[in-house]
Amino acid sequence: MGEATLPGTKKGNAMDFRKIAEFPSRLEAETVGHALDQYGIPFLVKSEDIGFFGPTAAGSSVWGASLWVPGERVEQVKKLLSCVAGEGE
């Protein structure tokens, strides 16, 4: 993933969130995000839809969704995701 920083945040700021992955739906992004809860890693899901009960509740959308984590946790999250998705996924 590139070095995208969440709009409205500054690099080095406590709120410096970086995009770590993209998913076909908000549900998938939130599922992976909540798997990070057990590691104490906060996350944000960004999508153009209007939430779970909106038009994408049943599956993927044309917009997809991205998962964002604090910049200082990116390497840890990449390692955790590689255990699930495999290298290069």
C-alpha cells in the first residue's frame, strides 16, 4: 500500500492514519478491522457508501472500502495480515 495519509491528519500526529488495505465491501473491511481489536490496534474504515444498512449491506459495492490504521502500527498490521492473506496478497 502507498503512503496515503488520512485527509485532515498530519504525519507524526497521534491521529496519523495510513491506508493499509482495500476490500470489496465495508463489511469485509470492518471484519478485518475488528480482528485487530485483540491487539489493541485502532482502525478506521473509509468508504463512499452510507454504512452497513445502506445499499451495500448484501455484499460488495462499486466503491469498495479501505482500512486505515495508525502510522506507527502499519508494519505490525502488515505482518498480521500476511498471516491471513499470504505474502503478496
